[in-house]
Amino acid sequence: MTAAAEGEIAYRKARPGSKPLLQSETARGLALVSPPLLYALVLLVVPILVVIAHSFWTQNYLTIDRTFTLEQYRIALTEPIYRDLLLRSLFISFSVSVLTVALAYPIAYYISFRGGRYKSLWLFLITIPFWTSYLLRVMSWKVILGYNGVLNSGLLGLGIIDEPSTALLYNSSAVIITLTHAWAAFAILPIFVSLEKVDRTLIEAATDLGDGPIRSFLRVTLPLSMPGVISALLIVMIPTVGDYVTPKLVGGKDGVMISNAIQAQFGKALNWPLGAALSVTTMVVVTAMAAASVLLLKLAARRAR
Amino acid sequence: MKRLLERWLPAYAILYVIFLYLPVLLLPVFSINASAVPKFPLTGYTLKWYEELPRTQALLDAAWNSLVVGVASAMLATVLGICAARAITRYRFPGRGTAHGLIMAPLVLPEIIVAVSMLLVLLRLGLSLSLFTVVLGHILICIPYSVSVLTAAFEGFDASLEEASADLGETAWGTFRRVTLPMVAPAIISSLLVSFTISLDDFIIAFFLGGTDATLPIYIWGQLRFAAKLPSVLALGTLLLVGSFALLTIAEILRRRAERRTQAPGVSLA
């Protein structure tokens, strides 16, 4: 104790010169935020800038030609294979995000408005499956949807179908189902948080003024929870466009997505500039789609009122 | 209408939870099923798939790698997370919003983009891929979760306690160590556990940045190619499931204790 106290006094005495600087709010905040910020800059921002740079170059076997060219983007946007993969990825991530949000809204509403004292238990219950191995959850869906899978053998056993269906696995719908399951928690939490902030007295007021439950929901609850719906939509839409594991395991030939092509360019095909251009294109296009969806949603919410 | 809602909403909630849990619960069911093919009807009870696990050297190596990577990533991400959460909740400085956004960015970026960008830089720098590069990537994707858990704790923190400590002659560091830190300790442990779980579960970063060093998800990915290996993978998956469940329950209990201690109502991702 005494040694520590003495150490502190010595420390304090030795420091007066630096004190004014450290006492400034701004300087302290900046000093504190700089380690994580530098980390993000060095390992995220710089690498993304490097990827963008590469997307304007070309590669001949192992040498990179640094002459500026838009050739990679021409390939990424006009070659049928990449164009189809990109469109399919956009379609899948759009469907998944809309479906996830639509399925998540009632449950978030239920927890927020009817959860009572079990609210945190419900939330815990819903987040648990999300924390189990992603790979294994996708694997599980393969087991469920497969030719000899759980769904087929169950339906056969019940006599609903005569022979196993092959339509369940290895297509875009299998990818959509799996991703909708995988991202559920990401949609529920933001919607729940925004529903919690809805002032309950406003709903009472709407009811007192003669609005039925549907009208008061459409005119009070839904518009007020829109921020949560929007962040849920974005938090599902943007990451799912680049999902790699799900299309690889349950997508088959008809469910391949753009990430599988990106991986190939950085792996076997060894064409970094093309891989970079595909990555940049994906990011830009998905951002545009997300922005358009948000705009549309806001317009729709205004119309509903 | 109102009646209908009252009746159907709970039913929907229960169905939804079943939808969430069904795929997860199939793992333990088929991991103790005698048949090597996972389908109904079940053929009998066995533990042979579990008995195989400790005899597989590649699996033990992968588990050890995952443990090392997980512990290193969780500790470093939490240290950086503490800095970020503290700076954002306690101080006002120019560029605070931008800094926050940048630090949280990995949460809303496709993970493959994060992985590929880092891979490109590492390869261009001529660095060899190893567990170390996996840790670098995992820290990056764990920080946002760590920050969101810790921000909740720091926000609910009563600043007058720190002022009191400063008034009584404690230095800034002393106040932080002896007042702030003990108050947010449960959130810190929660952040460590959540980060560890994310690292343990991550496939994409380990796949791109791991080189020849395999973590558990990479080992599992390799096994998925062989249909005959499926039951052992399911057994391994069940063990991981139980492990993550235990860790997250502890994290949740600690988070709630922290919440009560700092009196901050709110929700975190954990």
C-alpha cells in the first residue's frame, strides 16, 4: 500500500509539465480513441483502399501491371457469369433481408409489448441459436433439406409425398431459408430496441381519439419503430450479399453467389485485380440497393399514415 | 381484430422460437444416433461418434489453435474496445462520430470483403499467413461487439463517482483503476466471452488468413467433404454448442449484474 502510494505521489510530481495537455477534454478523448481507431485504419481502411487500387490494375501471371484501366470493371459488369452471380447475390440478400425483417417484426413486437417481466429471458432465448457455430447451422439445414434429409424422410413417413423431393436443396431458396434463419437475431434486436422507445401514451392517445388497433399501429407504432426496421434491414442486407459458406454448402450449382467468384479470383484463378473489382462492385451495388430500399421504406411509411 | 392478435401473437412467437431452435437441436439428436446417415427414423443410441473425437490428432491440434487464437483475440479486442467505449462515452472530441463509425464498420461490411482486403495487403507485404494473421483479423471483427457491450456499461456509469474520487485526490489513472474498472468489470468479462465466442465460431477470416494452420471451423469444413465423417462432426458440433451456451450464459449473467450495478437499463448484443 505505502509503496504504491509513494509511487503515485512520485508519479504525480513528475508529471506537472504534461498536465495541461492531458487535462484537455479533446486531447484525452483523442488519445484514448486512437489505439482502436488506428487499428481500424491500418487493418480495414488501408486494405480497402489497396483493394480499390488493385481493381484499376491488371495482372499477368504473377506481375501486377499498374497502368490505370477500367478493364476489370468491364469484365465484372458485362461478363454474363459475373453479372448473373451479382444479380443473384443481390436478389438473395434482398429477399433474405425483407423476409427476415417481416418475420422478426411480430416477434419483436410481442416481446416489447407483451413480454412483461420475461423480456430479457425472451431476448436471451432468441440470441442463443445465433451464437452457435455458423458453419454447423448451415450444415444442419443441409441435413434438413437433403434428398435423404429430415424433411424428406419426415414427409415420406407421414405419407405426404411418395418419393424424396430434390427441389429442397441446392438452389437459391435453400440459401434464402438458411440465411433467414442465420440472421434472425440481427433483425429482432434493432426492431425491439426501437419498439421499446415508443412512448406508450401516444398509442393510448390514438386509441382514445378513436383509432382502432390497426390504425393506431399503422399511424403510431410502425412509423415510430421505423429506425429499427431500417437498421435491421441494413444489418442483414449488406453482410448477406457476401456470404460464402451458405451458397457453398446448400446452394449447389444454382445457388452460387458472388463471394464464391471473389474467392476463386484470390485463390485458384489468381487474378487479384478482377477479384478486387468484383469486391468493389459488390460493395457499391449493395450500398446503392440498401439506400434505395431505405428511401422506399420511408416513402411507404409516410403513405401509410 | 384485437382478440385475434392476442391469440395469434403468442402462438407465432412460439413457432418462431421452434424455427430458430430446430436446426440447432438436430445436431445433438443425430450425434447420438447409431446410423451414419442423419435421417429419421432414428436407429438407436450410441456414443461411438464422441469416442472417436479425442483420438483424432488433427482435431486436437485445431482445437488448441482455436483456443490460442480465441484467447489472444478476445483479450486484445477487449483492451481496444475499452479504449474506444471509454473515449466515446466519456469525452467530447472532434471526429468522435466518424471514429465510432469506423470502429463499428466491420459489423456492417460483408465479412468476405474484410478478409479479402486484409489478405491482399498481407500478401503484398510478403507476410506469411498463420495463426497470427488470423488473430489480427479476429480482433478487427470482435472490436464492434466489444464496444457495444462496453458502451452500454460505460454509459450507465455514474460520473459523480469519478468526480468524487478525483476530488479526494486520486489521479486520473488511479480513479480509472480503482473506481471505474471495478464498476465495469462484469461488462469487461462479458466482452471477453463474446469476443472469444466470435473468434471460435469464425470461418471466413480463418479460411482466408489462416494459411495452413487450421482452427476448429476450418477443420470442420475439411471434414464436411466426407459423408462418412458427418456424425463425428455433429458430435463435435454438439460439444461446441454446449460450450458456447455455457460461455454465453455466464456472459449474460455478468452483463445483467453490471447493468444492475450501474443502473443502466438497455440492451446489448450479448
